[in-house]
Amino acid sequence: MNSDDPNPQTGPFLGVIFGASGDLAKRKLMPAIFNLFRDGLLAESFAILGMSRKKMTDDAFREKIISDMEELAPGELTAEMKEKLLPHFFYISGDVTKAETFSRLKSRMESIDKECQTGGNAFFYLATAPTLFSPVVHALGDEGLINEREDSWRRVVIEKPFGHDLKSAQQLNHDIQIKLNEKQIYRIDHYLGKETVQNIDVLRFANGMFQPFWSNLFIDHVQITVAETLGVEGRGGYYEHAGALRDMIPNHILQLLSLIAMEMPISFGADDMRDEQVKVLRAIRPLHGEDINHNVVRGQYVHGTVDGKDLSAYRAEDNVDPSSMTETYVALRLAVENQRWAGVPFYLRTGKRLARRVTEIVVEFKKPPFTPFRETTVQSLEPNQLIIRIQPDEGISLRFVTKVPGTLLKLDEVDMDFRYADYFGRAPATGYDRLLYDCIRGEATLFRRADMVEAGWLPIAGIQEAWEHSGDSLTEYASGTWGPAEADALLSRDGRQWRVYV
Ligand SMILES: NC(=O)c1ccc[n+]([C@@H]2O[C@H](COP(=O)([O-])OP(=O)(O)OC[C@H]3O[C@@H](n4cnc5c(N)ncnc54)[C@H](OP(=O)(O)O)[C@@H]3O)[C@@H](O)[C@H]2O)c1
């Protein structure tokens, strides 16, 4: 959104949320709508129609929204907001696997469109299990619900996971493109809605001081860490089929990599941006055969103690196979094979039950020559690091070496630190506000195009295949640590180390 936009409000619309009684709707979607409404960004003529199998009246749905909001953000929903906002919400129960549901949906949408003057514009948000993505799109198409008119739009928002490997992502793209034009499809990766992620482009392309250094001439390597302290928290059934590689790498983490490594786009328009991101993803060398053993570490958490609390092993979690080979941690070393990045390793790691919750990108610069310090007491020089903190405590730090005050020449590293909270007060939103707003405005830059999704699966397709046939390489790590020792070795072999948190 451009702050100079004379009319930042959306136009009229009806948003249909499939899976309205579920967790995502409760924790992310409804609060996002609330935030957009509070900030005056929604048109006066809008409506939200929730759907799931659970039987509820409009009033019961509105009551649920109130109680969810009160649980999640006590005190935020004022009496005035309730009065103004709640009449925009409606509910219809239905099973999306049944065709009759969609004819009822159609007539309900028509009556809400008339009542709320939503202009025939509608988005359908698929907050349901991934197995329902394609059937729902087909049912919407069969009922004529996604036909656009000259003066109105229809869009479909699809949640992650988008496929579980390259083949299934290609199949899902193919299936939904039978009914939908690519321009109507909004594939969500909520990481792309985060302020700090959008700021990567600004940092790189609006600051003359970084641009000249942004290549293998000056950058030694890049690290991306997405670490969680939580385990699978009752979602063992889901996680058994996902694992850290599939759950985090082809979407969130490779999106971050593509933003760090892409060439400058000719504009920030949706296709120009996404063209450059796809090029980088396709330049990543896919790992196969022996390369996998050398460049990938997978681990699974065993019991451990965190803050004096005894935490159980992954294999002891509910709905997890006691001999499960699912990885809860993965670290990779990837190469981006193009002129800018040749010779610069990209180290990625993500895992559950790690020592600290942090999502961060570290760009480490090459060390200067030691020569002028040869005759001094300085033992070694540390490299400069640019650290982009995505969450928590969003911000950017520049780590550099400085002289410790005193008679002897001693050096130490210090951080020049920018924190969003210090400069802009309010903490950046979760990403869903921005993404919903963009979808309603028809702005697709922060959504993943079909080729981007497929390009995300390419680098790891060989790893998935290898792991299907062998469990040899699964290593253990204690809950509350930084993961398996093998992941440290992945860097120390190259004379590097993961950023140390104190
Ligand atoms: N939760 C998150 O934080 C999160 C984050 C990222 C992505 N996602 C993705 O978002 C989607 C939803 O996740 P969730 O966590 O909200 O799942 P959830 O809590 O299990 O909710 C699923 C929703 O789908 C409805 N549903 C299931 N079968 C249906 C059917 N046949 N017809 C109509 N409605 C049906 C359920 O309601 P009824 O049982 O009443 O029908 C419920 O409202 C998934 O694709 C997930 O991967 C979730």
C-alpha cells in the first residue's frame, strides 16, 4: 500500500471463508478483518460469509467472533466496533464435498450481495484441509461462482501447503487452472505479508550503500534460520506427513532466499517481482545422490529440559509413530548458480524445540585483510554481519568491529541496531491483514504464482525422494538445544559457524 494513495479503501466485496469454524479463521483471518476495519481500510459495502459443516445461525457466528476476539485480544473489540462490524458477518453451514452446498451458497451470496451492495465482487478463502482445495475450486466453477463479469471480480485464496512435492504441486496447479485464470488465484505464503520480509526489497533496492556490496565479491555466505521452541503441540498427526523439510523449506524459507538473492526487478509490479524471484529459485542447484549426504542434515528431537521442565521426545507425542522417521529439524547448504552468487553458500536451518524462537537472515561479509593488524595484539578479525530479524523483535542490525577503549589495541564486535518497535511504535502485523487487503484490491505481488510454487519444490525434490527410501541419516538432538551436532559440522567444515545467540 502506498501511503500517498488518495483512496486506500478497498472497493465493495463479499468474502466467503470456507473453514470458518477452524483454527486459522479464528486466530488469523477474523483478527485481520477486524484490523482492516479498525484502520478504515474496508469499503462500507462489504460482507463476510463463513462456511463449515458446523450448524450455526448468523447470530451464533457473530457471538463466536466476539468471544474469539475477547480471548485473543481482550478489550480490543469495543461496543462501538461490535455494533458497526458484526452486521457485516453471515454464516451458512454446509459440507463442501456435496454439490447441493454450492447451489445454496450461490443463492445466499446473491441475497447478501443485494443486502450489502457488494457489487458482485467476491473472494473465496480456502481455509480448509488441502485435500479440499481442488474439489472446492471445481464445485465453485461448476456452479458458475467464479465467473467474472466486466465490472466485477472473483478470486480464490489458497492456503498452504500447496502440494506435498513437485509432482503434486504441478497437479494442483493444473487442476485449479482448469477452472480459474492464473490472475484469479492468490496462493498464500503468510511470510510474504510480514513487514520485515517486505522490507528486504526496500533495504536492498532503496539504499545505495548496500547495493554495490550485494554479491559474491563482498558477501561470504548467507544464513537463514527459522527456529521454534515449541514441539508439534498436539498436531503430531499433521506433522507426521509433513516434516521440517516439506513444511518450511519450499515455501517460507526459499521465499526469503529469493528476496535476498533476486536481481533488481524493473518495477515492484506483481509480475516483474515474481519473474525475478522465480529466476533465483531456478538457479538453485538441486541436490541429488551423494550431494545430499554432504549438504543436508536432518534431525528429530528427543527429550530434554527447558527452563527446568522435562520435555518429551517427538516419538512420544500424541499421534506420532513411536518409530517415526519424520524430521523435526533440517539444515541445508544450497548453491545459487548464477554470476552474482557463484561460490556463496546459502545455509538454511529450521526446526522445532530449539533453544530460541527466532526467524532471521544473516548476511555475512568477507573479512578484510588482516595485514595492518599484524604487528599488534589483535589475534583475528571477525566478519561484518547484516542481520535481518523477521521475528520476534523485528528489526535490522549491522555488526561491525570497533576498538575497545584503552591503551592496548583490542577489538570487539558491536551492533548498530534498528528495532521497528522503537521507530514505528506498533509491532508489525502477522501478515494476514496485508495479504487480505491486497487480494481484495487485486494486488498479487505478495502471492505466489504457479511457477514460483513449482520452482520452490525443485531444489528439494531429490532430497524427498532419497529420504523416502532411506532413514539412515536421521540424527537426534535434545529438546531445547540448537539441533544436531552434524548441522554445526555443515558450517565448520567450511570454516564458518551459525550465528551464536547469547
Ligand atoms: N491454523 C494455522 O495457523 C494455519 C497456518 C497455515 C496454514 N493453515 C492451513 O489452513 C487450512 C485450515 O487450517 P486450520 O488449522 O484452520 O484447520 P482446522 O482448524 O481443522 O479447520 C478446518 C475447517 O474446515 C472445516 N471443514 C472441514 N471439512 C469440511 C467440509 N467437508 N465441508 C466444509 N467445511 C469443512 C472445519 O469445520 P467443520 O468441521 O465444522 O466442517 C473447519 O472450519 C489448512 O489447509 C492448513 O494447512 C493453517
